Amino acid sequence: MKELLTPKKLVMRIATAGLVLVAVMFVCSLIGTQSISLKAVLDAVGAPATVSPDYEIFVKVRLPRIFLAAIVGAALACSGVVFQALLRNPLADPYILGISSGAGLGAIIAVMTGFNWTMWGRSPIAVFAFAGALGTVWLVWFIGRLTGKFRVTGLLLAGVVVNAFFSAVIMFLTSIAESQHLYATIFWLMGNMTEEDSLVLWTGAGCVAAGIMALFYISPQLNALSFGEEDARSMGVNTARTRTIAFAVAAFITAITVSLSGLIGFVGLIVPHGVRLVFGPDHRQLIPLSAIIGSVFLVAADTLARIIVAPAQLPVGVITAIIGGPFFLVLLVKYSRRVTWLK
Amino acid sequence: MNKWWWLILIVLCWMAAGFVIFDFPQSQKHSDTTMPSHVSRIVSMAPNLTEILFALGLDDEIAGVTLCSDYPPAATEKTKVGTFWQPNIEAVIAAKPDLVITLGFDLQQNLAERLNRIGYNTLTVNIEKVSQLFEAIGIIAAATDRQDRADELTRGIRKKLNRLAAVVANSEKVRVLWVVQEEPLRVAGRDTFINEMIELAGGENAIGPTIHKYPPIGAEQVIACSPHVIIEPAMEQQDIDGQQHTAMQYWSKFNSLPAVKNRHIYVIDADRVSRLGPRLYEGVETIARCLRPQLFAN
């Protein structure tokens, strides 16, 4: 059942997935707790003087949120692919090396210091969460290197322990400085999809797209690495350089998603596995397809989160796990006989 | 030039284009929105704000309330715009408000900022202390042109509170333990409006100053603070008698406490005492009845 990946096949698959994404985004933009008519929206485009709720809901609330979900979904899915390949561990997800607790710690420090400014439309919580996420990943990477040159086990253990340690610090800080600000922060971290400023979406999309492109550049080396360190080196791959780039880029785009929307679980774990199960393990195709399907998945999940308990809203993480879990298990049973894990 | 340099160059151009196409985002300030002279569609984002609006006679102007706004009964018939914790911004906009009133919590302030950015008028009030309640009523009244009703409302509440204060003034303060949650045990501390309500009702918080607003406490502290009365706001509005029974059972293990010995354990309607709103006096009176049932016997 091995089929070779030709450039033509790759382009066809990416184009098909892209069309699906556009269709899903279009359909989801018409679904919501408030039914709006596309005609009313289009009528209001030419006449800015009159305020039309349909237009404002569609253009200023729903579309930005859908674009945000698409950006975050793409970044998390790609980052999941890379961490699973680098750590050679099927349980790896974008948050495995301490990003979640580092972001949490950063956000809580921002709240406790009481900063009140905005930088490029981002609140101090978002900026500190970003810095905390990157700082923690660097720390884990550094400790991992001390344990031996790119020993995966050392890196993983360092990640788990740093995660546990920072989580404990977060618990300690929240219990000594109880305030409604901290509760709001924790709520923010649990996944927070809102309509964002256009510039924030624009820059976020730019960074994530560049990151995905960079990962696509090194996908042949990632293929080699998934056979193991020694094999990759014997194939002439500069493993240290590949790992460093992949690691830095994946951590960077994950940290961006954290600062955009908090922590959203499950996307980075199941989308890469799902794509790998259906289309095979070649990273040249895994990275672009995971990005697009991650977007589709999160846009759809977020739309459900918006409407399922109307008029209230659910955190999107609830939906990604409830819908994604069973769906993934079906894929797992159906396709797993055809593939071997991570090879 | 290799592919990596191209990538960096394209990203830089993309960023630059973004800053050219979209304006550099200004930090949102509340002051730059001007209040309309007359408001006719108000959305309230918290149950106690809804109660204030109704108390000010704005029944017809209310265009939307949160799911948990159930008092006065007319509030349940208003359009719902999500919950306090999970507001639905689409529903808020669909209600076509000319004023959205939120509380000062981070989450609500965030909603207010988002609405401001889209171009809606918002009003944020802090209601965490009794004095802030009176201030907030004044602020909302000023924004909705209902000053007369507001004066009448606050005067009425103050008068009733003063009358109650006069009744309980000469008796000794009753030590109250206010239980927020049983497992694990959490109680209301000194820095809460519950504490103020207890004092207005002629009681005193059995728990001394604590770091937390609602401190978790252990059995040792429960015994040490020796409350004369234990009050638990009911978790659910139905079956208060059942909850009263459970509470009696729970506290029977602390049978050395005066409150337990004398069976002064009360489960009360939570809405009256957990929302700082126009029903403040009713809440305080409910507490006062628990502290000194004999005073209210006739």
C-alpha cells in the first residue's frame, strides 16, 4: 500500500484541501446564534452611514473569529507534526515541552504586576504569555541539551518536570493572591476565541504562514530524522541544524497561538495523526495538509462552540475533545492496519 | 539569495503592508465614546444590573439581559445575550443596543472594550461594596436620565437600613460564619460585601482578617472561631428544606460550636444575598432574621 508522492499529487491534494477550507469557512460564517442574511450584509457594504446589525455581526465579529480559528488551527496542527517527529513520540503535542505552563505563568505574572498597556493591540497578558511560552521552551531545550546531545528522553522528561514545576508555581501564586483578575486569567488561558483586531490577525497570519513554509522547507530532513538520529546522519542530513530550526519554528508558532487565543488542546495531537493515518507519513505532504485540515477542524469546532449552548458560548477546547476524540478513534481503527507509527 | 532569505523578505513585506493597510491600533479608552443624550435600548450584562435597571423604571428600555437575570419576573421575558461568564457578543449586537452596561470584572471589561472597538456605547460600573452600589445606581441613573427615581430608590434603601440598624444597635453583635462551600470548606472573609451585609444586620464575621476574600479554612479554625450562627446560601433554589437538612447533618460533627448546639444553622435563598442590587435591604433583613429570630417574631 505504499504509493509514491509525486509533486502533482501533492499539489492536487493541497488544492483540494484548500477548497474544502474555503467552503467550510464560508458555511461557518453563515452559522451563528443570530441568523443574518447575506443580502443585508452586502447591502450595508456600500452604505456605511446606516448601521446594520447584520453587517456588524458578520464583518466585525464572525469573520475575524473564523480567521483566528483558521490561523490557530493551522499553527497547532503543524507544530504537533513537528513535535511528534522530533520527539519520536506519538503522544507529543504542541504543549508537551512546557509551553502551556510557561504561558500560564507569564500571564499570571502580567496580572500580578498590574501592567495596563497595549502593544500592537495585544494586552500584557498576551505578551507575557508569549514570552513565558518561548522562555520555557528554551529552558527545556537547554536542560535537554545538558542531558546529552539531543537525547529525546532527556528532553521529554525535562519538559514534563518543568511543566509540573511551573504548574505548581501557578497554583501557589493563585492561592496566595486570590483575586478575580487571576480567575479571569485562568479563564483566558483555557482557550479564548474572540474577534481580533484586523492588524493582529494580519501579523499573526503572516508569522504562522512563514513558520509553516519554513517547516515545509525542512520536511525532507524531517523525513530522514524520523528514521532515527544515526540513519538520518548517514543520509547526509545535518541533524543538529534541522532539529534546531524545526524546534524553534514549532515553538514560535505555538507561542503565537497562545498569545492569540490561549491554550486549545487536542488539535495539535489528533490532526497530525489523522492526516498521517489517511495520507501517509511523508512530511512534505503531512505539513501542508495538517495545516489546512487543522484550520478546517478548528473553524468547525469553534462554530459549534459558538452555537451549541446558545445564547451562551462554550470554550472551544471542550468541542475539540468531544468531537475530535471519537472521530479520531474511528480513523485509528479504520486505517491503522495500513500504516506503521511514525515510520 | 536562497529560499530562507526570500521567506524573511516576504514576511517583512507582509508585516509592512499590514501596518500600511490597517491603522496602527490605538489603545482603547472609554472616554472616546460619547454618551447619547437619550438611551432607548439598554443591554445589561449582569443580574444585579438588570435589577437596578428595573428598579429605575427602565422596563421598556431594556433590550437584553443575561441568562441568569431572573428578577424581577419580567426580566425572564427579555432577550437573552449569553451568561455573565460567557457573554455572546453577536447576541448583544443583534439586540441593537445604544448602551451596554457591564460590571468591572476583567471578563466584562474585555467585552466592553470589544464592543467599544466595534462602535457601541458601554458603561462599566464596579459593584463590589455597598457604597459602590449606591454610586453605581447614581451613575446608571445619570446615563439614562432617571436621577429622580435613583434618589428615591437609594433614599428608600438607606431609610430601611437605618431603621434596622436602630433596632439592632443596642444588642450584642452575633458571631456569624458565612459558608460559601462545604467541601472543601470556604467561608466569606472580611473584605467582602457579605461581611458588610452581616454587619448591617447586626452581626460580626466570626472569621478574622484573611489573605483571601473567601478563605478556605480547616476544622481547627472552625472550632476556634466559635460562631453563634452559621449561614449557607442555598446552592439551588429548589428544595431549600432538603439542603437545610444536609447542612444540619454536615455540621453535627462540630457539636461543640454554639451555632450547632443551639441549631442556629440556616440555609437561605442565595439570590437575595449574592447579588448586590436594589434588594440589598431584603438580603440584610434575611440575615438579620437568622441572627435574631425573636426580634422578628411578631
